[in-house]
Amino acid sequence: MLIFHIVYTIALTISLVLSILVLVLVWLFHFGGMSYGYYKFHRRTVSNNLKELPGISIIKPLTCIDSNLYENLKTFFNIKYPRYEILFCVQEHNNDLINMVEGLRAQYPHVESQLFVGSQQYSPGDELSKSETTDIKNPKIFNMLSAYEKAQYPLFLISDSGLMMREDTLYDMALCMIDDVGLVHQMPFTCDRKGFAGSVEKVYFGTQHARMYMTINFIGINCVTGMSCLIRKETIDRVGGLKAFGNYIAEDYYIAYEVAKQGWKIRVAPIPALQNSGDYSLSIWIERMIRWCKLRMRLSPLAYIEPLQECFSSAILAGIVTNYLFEWNALVVAACHILLWFLFDYFMLRITQGGPLPFSKFEFAIAWLVRELSSFYIYFKAFTGSSTIRWRGKEYRLGSGTRAEEVQSSPLIPVPTIVVETIPTSPTPSSA
């Protein structure tokens, strides 16, 4: 009986200590993410000499057309930056997509640009040689290889097709690329989009995702989302180019790892990445979150305890701990915890937005509640589901470290690459 009592006391003490530690860390992350976001977001840095800014090659991997793609791509032709080029990569031959890109290139002839169709360079009359990249599983990497090899500037920006860019964003990112920095990335956020699904996405990326993303980057842990990354090309050339990351789905994590491994620092840009895909809904968002969670599970075992840092689970934990230690009413403590969390999330979203929200406080409350409750379904599906994910129209089985094998894959057949170039102009601002 004495042994049982000792074991019970030790187990209870350990549980209390761990619970308190979790609560302290949760709120430190909350305060840390909000403070760093307030310090970092929407802050302008002014350069005295635009001519000293390095040239940038923007790589745009494209797969299909959605209702916002034209306007999104158009913003990249109106960037205020002295020297840059846009390298469009069409994954498979798509006449409508090619015509859209060609129309924009004709509309902005003063902007240096190239169009790549397929995965290897091709000239009429040449015979296709066997592709050296047939073993690459990541379709995004496969799509960008030719553009990467043709990039002429020392910095290159990987920018997903669903992003729109403000005219001064590239300038702000370049100013972050000081002498000891090797990679500058934008934190994922969203444009102001219509519909409740757009509100839920904005609440997620501007609250839970924002505070975790900013806190983790502040303490120096590798947390880079590859939808918009400005990278020193020399760092990737040293490891064999982009194809070195072709067997991983989470290529952004490994790119950032290699940059840091070479001694370079990684910085978050002052302007978040504005996702503006024309195809969005609650079901699409949930499936995306499940995929992201599965990837995190294979990158870090800490992903398995992520549910503890959610609002409702930590509220229950706070109620239990304070009731045991101080005999406070657990329901009152949990309710106060949730209310305080809700207010802090509202302030976090305003900081990330950099201005007024596109919806009312009531709609924020409903979207916030949906986001918080759906998180447990997302974790459950990720933890208990299969090791396969769907990405870019294909199904993959995840191995260790997000190594991927395409399910029922067929050999990659080289697609003829069409390269169309504009004649480089003098280095005047491309937005003129």
C-alpha cells in the first residue's frame, strides 16, 4: 500500500509539473508570437541606393488555371524593383495556361521573362535525350529545374502560383538579405477573399499559424514554408541544385536546413505571403491542414503533442490544474482562459493583417470557433490516417523524413520544353 501511494504521488507530481510547463509554454508562445509579429510585420526599411540591390530571378511553377491566376501573375509584372526576371514553369503542355502567360509577357515587354514548358530544354529539330531527372518524386521541384538552371541573378525567389504580390514586397525582402543572411521567407497569410471559407482561412493563418510560425522563427528553429522564399543561389548550387531536394515533399524544410548548415541566417520578411487561389473551400482547407500535419509528424515527434497547444485543450488543462492546486472553479478558469485566448487571437490577426479586418467581429468569432473546433478533427485524421497524401493531383506514400514514393506511379516521360525569351533591356525599374 505504501509503495502504491509513493508511485501515485510521484506520478501525480510529474503530471502537475508537465501540465504547468505546457501551460507556461503555450502562453509564452502566444505572447512571443504576437510580440514578434508586432515588431516584424509591415515595417519598412529604406535603402539609400537602389542600384546596389542584387538582381532577382523569380521562379513561378504553374500547373493549372484558376479564376484568380491572371490577376495574381499580373502583380509580378508590376513589382517596383530595379532588376528582376520572371521564369514561368508550366508543368505540362496546357494551351490555355501558355496563352495566358504569353499574353502577359506581350503586355509587359519591358520585364525580362522566360517561359518553360516541361522539364528540359528543347529546340525544334532536336531529339529528346533521356531525362536525368526521372527519379525526382517532387513535381514542384521537377517543374522548376530548367528555370533554376537558366536563372541569371545571384538571388532567386520561389513563388507559388496562388500568390499575389504587392509592388514593394520584393524590395522589402531584398533589404532583409544582408551579408550574413542566406534565405528570406514570407509567412503564409491570405488576401481578403469573399465567403466564409476565406474568413476561416484568414483566421487560421493570422492567429494559430502566425503565432507559432513567428515564435518558432524567433527562437531559431527551422520553420520555413516554401511558397515564397528568396534564396542565395550559391547555397543551393553547392549541394547540387534543386534536384538534390527532389525526393522530398517538404522540400522547403530541407532547403532551409542546407542554407543554415552552411552558416547562413534565415529571416522572416516584413510582409506576409498573400495567398489568393481562386479555388478554396472549407473542405480544401481541411485536407491541406491534414497534409501539413502528416508532414510535420515525419519531421518532428513534437507534432504529436500539438493538440495540447490548442485553446480548448489547454483551457481544460488549466481548469484541472488550478482546481487541484488552488481549488478554483475549473469551469470559470477554463472560460476565462478561452476568453483571453480569443481576445489575443483577435489582436494577433489585426497585427498580421496590418489594418482593419475584412469582416465583422461577429464573423471573426464564428470563424475562430470553427477553426478551433476543426483542429481536433484535423489532428485525428492526420494521426490515425494512412501515410499517403494527395498533392498537385497525385498520390504519394510518405517515408522517413517526408521521402515520397508516388502511388501507382508511371515512369516520367520527358516533355518537350519550349523556351521563349525576351531581349534583356537596360537595368531600369521594371515597373516603369
